[in-house]
Amino acid sequence: MTHTAAEYDGLARRLRVLEDKEALRALLVRGWRALDHKDWRTWSECWAEDAVLDFGPWGRTRGKEAIREKVEEAESSFPAMQHHLLNTHFDVAGDRAIGIGYMWFVAVTAPSRASSPYSMGGPYDWEFRRSPEGGWLLVSQRLGVWWTDGEDGPGAFG
């Protein structure tokens, strides 16, 4: 069976979209695991300089450095935490992409209360763009809180 140039071009485009979707997933996993380890430098490398974070309890935060400072201030007080990314989906259009997913955040509020963590969940909406170096960066993130459980001892989110 002979394939046409158009068929190969179509295959190359579909493969590029699949590779981009995997790169977006990997970007988020790398960044959110860095959050769990309080590796603020690695986490902030996932964001564009002009990024916007829109998080219900905090309102809007603009700029990569301001976002890092806000999140570091809020999450530094937790002795341990886990950020779970669930049901993610990405749509890629050239050098831009959008994504959706869900957050399930669980944190130990004090070492003596490890068996009674604070948790919350809600929807993520992301926008990404390809960097000049070819990788992906977060341009915006909107995060809603649909539910919470336990007590936010440090008062990080409210």
C-alpha cells in the first residue's frame, strides 16, 4: 500500500498534537510535584513571566514572581501536602493550548494532626503557550474551590 504525502503530513500533525499533549501533562506533573516538595524554583519555571493566577479565595495574581510569592506564602506552613491533578484534557492549536482538569489538594496542617488533613477540590482551567525555546509554559490558571474538608489550620486559603 502506498501512502500519499498528504497522509504523511496528516500523521505528522496528529503525532505533534499527541506529543504536545504529553508535554503539557508532564509540565503540570513536574510543577505540581515540585509544589509538594516546596521546590518553588522548579514550580515557578513552569510559568510564563506575564502569567495570571485566578484563585477564588485570593482573587487574581499577575506575574510569575508574584504568583510564586503568593503560593509559597500560603503553602509553606503545611508540613506535608499532595497536589493531585485529575481528569485532565488538553486542546492544542499550534503554539497555544488550553486545558481543563480537577484539583484534589490534601495537606497536613500540623505534625500532630497528620491523621486529620485539610483537603479541597475544584476545577482547573489552564492556558499555555509554547516558549521560544520550544517547551510549554503556563500563561493562566483559574482554580475554583467546590469543596473542602477538615480545618485549614494555617488559614492559607481563606
